[in-house]
Amino acid sequence: MSDSRNLAAWLPGVGKALEIRSAPRPTPTKGELLIKVMAVAVQPAEYKIQKGILPFQLTYPTIIGREYPVSPFSAEKCNS
């Protein structure tokens, strides 16, 4: 693995601009996979949350953009 950074689209608060910055990198446990995300889609609802149009109760800062294509990155043998 040549690039060990874990970047995310952070929303610091309602009405604030997105920030691309580091995020905690999870460690997979037995039966889990760690995936390498190549692209992230921000959905219309997330844009509306950012603008304050949809008043979801979130703890800020928060990571948005939860839809993405995946490919295996690192995995231990999983039970089938």
C-alpha cells in the first residue's frame, strides 16, 4: 500500500463549506473488510443538510458522502 491516508469530506457545520481532510482509519476485525474508496458521491439530501434546508440533528463536524464504488483493499480471511 503506497498511500495510507484516509481522507473524508467533512461538514464543519450548517452553512459551512466542505473540507477535505484526514479521518480516522478503521481497523477491520474478524469477518470485516477495509475498503479503498476511489470516489464519493454527495447526494441531494446532504447538500440540503449543508444548506440548512433539512434540519437533521447531527454532531458537527461530520463526514458526508456515504455512497461510493468499492474494491478490495485489505482483508483477513472471512468466515463464509
